[in-house]
Amino acid sequence: MSSIVDRNTRLAKILDIGHDTSMRGAGISLREALAVTGYAEYRSSFTAVDLLPIIAAHPELIEQWLSYSEDKRTDGGWYIKRDGTVGRVSQSATERQFATIPYAVAEYVVLELDFWAHLGEGV
């Protein structure tokens, strides 16, 4: 049981990155947030689907990540639109439409954080 709690706590911390790096949150840098959560080291042990139960339990995460995307001031990484579309900044051909906003947010979190942690596709 403890390992499930530890896993969910760790995934919740990762999901908090959107808020923690905003001016509404702790205002820490994305690099610092990735380091504090051990994102790169932990990334191989979860997928976007694993984030869905935490997003369902904490729907405020949806608005936090939508705001994170809207507030971005960079030409790197990914974006999410309120209609559930996720795409790569400056590359509209990468756009994907997801059936639900929670699922779009989960996918966006993984794509965006993988990009900045220098993991996965398009890096």
C-alpha cells in the first residue's frame, strides 16, 4: 500500500509543476521544479494514463496547466488549448485532438515536461 501512496505522491508533485512554476504558485524555475521532483529519473515509470486518476481527484490541475500553457513566453515545448488540442509550439502539424480535457492535460504534461527535461520525441 505504501508504494502506491508514494507513487501517487510523486505523480502529484509532478502535476504541481504547472502551478509551482507560475507567478500564482511558488514562482520557481521549470529547471528547478524538474530537478526537485526527480522528473527525468522517474519518467520511465509512468505514462500520461497514470496521471488521470490524480487529475480526476484534483480538477484544479486542469486550469493550472491550461494557464501554464497560456502564460508561456517561449517558442519551445508544447501547448494545450481549452478544446483539448495539444501541439508543439511553432509546429502546427503536430496538433492532436483528445476526447477529454483531463486526458489532453495528462498528455500535455508528459510531452511538455519531457521536452524541457530533454527526454522523448522532438528533442
